[in-house]
Amino acid sequence: MWSEYCKTFGEKEKIRVVISARIRTPSVNLAKRTIYCPDSDIPEMQAILGAMIKHEIAHILYTKGERESQVQNALEDIRVNRKLGSKYLGIAQEFEKVYGDIWGRLFIELKSLHEFPLNDRNLALLFSSYIMLDDVSLASLFPRKAQDIFKENCERLLRKFYQCKNTEDIKKLSEEILKLFEIEPEKDGEGKGREETEMIDISLDKEIESRQEELKKDDRDTVYDFSPKFKIIRGFADVLSPE
């Protein structure tokens, strides 16, 4: 099934898919044009994996060059999803539903924190939630200086994001963001122990893993509530409802 997705949406790219139960969450090796995908026969899990496989296809089609920071990866994720979604309306709707569900669950956990260390990975989460969801609540968990920097620059940076046409534009914007907050980029794979991918979907490993365990425990005859827990109000708004 995943190979059929690659043929349908991968244009002229020759994309290889590796499926294994040892893989935790979908990822991609851009140089090898290879997507790595968990093995699951649970229908609800396949819906999540299907959207993420399409996300990895979008990276192969539109990402040029390696990720140099978590902020760059997060912004590039949104850019390529929007680009593929603008080409296929059904994919935009699918991304909104699946990522809305994931982000909703992730936000429940994040908002329970009393503080948010200022680093590349957490800054990526903040800008993802701001751009996709128009939600700035994570900023309140950062140190006061970082809150002030975000408040003074967020709208300007959002406008610059929408002007980004390619990976290089995203890279420059990410460098500007990191410089503003005076933090060092987290290098590829740092702290993750994953060698197969050059573009890592930040902070979704734990979420996907927990969803897989949830679904395994569910009775197979039970209808799983797959409605979005957090509506993506901005990330795909112009794609789904173009003027």
C-alpha cells in the first residue's frame, strides 16, 4: 500500500519503502530516496501512518539539502505539507485531521509543564504551534526574555515564513530565529539514536508510540474516535479555502 502512495504522489521519483516492526515512526533518508515505515495492521494506525508517509514523500519532492536545526526541520515540515496539500486537496484535509489529532494530544502534555527550557527543539515546537494553530500559549513557559523576543518578532517572522519558496529560504529564516533567541542549533539526530533519517519529525516519536500501544489494547471491534482533538486553524487554512 505504501509503495502505491509513492507511485501516485511521488511524481517521477523512484522512492523505496522499508517496512519493519522495529521502526518506531515514519522517517526518510533523502539521499537514498528511501522512506522507513513501521509495520501495523491496525486500521486506525494505518490512517496515521498513511498521512505521515505522504509527508515523507513531500520531503523527497520538495526538500533540498540537509536539516541543520530543529527549527529548520519544523518549518520545513509545515512548508512541504502545505505544498503537497495545495496540489492534492484530499491530502490537505488528511494532514489537517491527522496532525490536528496528534498536536491536540501533544499539547495536553506540553501545557502541563511548569517551564520550557529554551533550546532548539522547544523553540521549534513553539513556532510550529504558532504557525499551524495560531497558538502562542507555549511562549508563556519560556523565560521572560524569550517571551519578550517572541512577542516583538512573531508576526514579522510569520510573514517571512509565508514568503519562503524553498528549503534555502527556510534555512535562512531558521538561522534568523536561532540568532534572535541566542541559542545553538541541535544537530541532526542529537539525543535520538537514529541513523536512518536526515529529516526527523520532532517530538512525535513518543506520541506515535503511545498511540500504537493504545490501539493495540483496543478491542478490534471498537470504533476508535479519530476526530481531531485540536483544529488546525491556520496551517492549511489558505490551502483548504483558497481565496
